Amino acid sequence: MVIAAVSTGGFTYGSLVTAVKIVTLWVLVFLLSVLFIPRILNRVGEETIVYASLVVLFGIVLIMTTLGFSEVIAAFIAGVAVAESRFSQRVRETVNVLLAIFGSIFFIAMGLQLNFKYILNIEVLVMALATSVVAIVGKVIGIYHSPT
């Protein structure tokens, strides 16, 4: 919203106030999650930590989407909060198994949603080629000029 307002030249006092409210709300939810959720998860038994982590994830997603934020931002906050608990390694092991199962399904679904007309646009091809060249040159420079 703020980026759109700045790019169109319509940045007003009202949009600044809205941006400050959004950032303040995000920081408040983030700090409360990071301060309180690990303490709650540390009191949960190891046998139920995965279920408790899922409750935390879906709870934060529900709260954040109700407040108008993206599910991705909510999942990030939940991940940071769960990572601060002492059972984070157990949750990470379970998530890795789920990632192995559902990760490929995610990329297949994203690939099926791809609009090939957009990819065949000449500006997109030039930008992709330029980004690839910069990445390759940066990788080569990083390999041969490492401080080791």
C-alpha cells in the first residue's frame, strides 16, 4: 500500500498514519509472539510439542489474517516463536519430514499456475538473462576470490 502510494505520487498524511499503524501492529504481534509463545511451548510435554506448534501456527495465521496481514508473514512469526522454544529441534525434524512430502507438491502446483505468455515476453527474458549473468559472475568471483 505504501509503495503504491509513493509510486503514484499520492503519499499523504493519511497513508503515513496507516503505514505507521500497520508497522506498529506487526511489531506488537511479533514481540508478543516471540516473548510469550516460547514460554508456553516450554511447558508443553515433548510428546505433544508438534501439535502445540501447529496450534500456534494456525492461531497466529488466524489472528494475522483477521488483522489484514498475509499468511506468509504469520507463518514467519510463528516459525520464529516456535524456534525459540527448547523443543525446536523436535519440531524441525517433523517439519523436515512434512517438507519432503509436500515440498514437491507445492512446486508442482506453482508450476501449473505459471503463465507462459508472461515468460515469453522479451522484457522478462532480458531481465532473467541479466539476472542469471550477474548471479553466475558473482558466484565465480566468490569462488576464486575467497579469503581461504
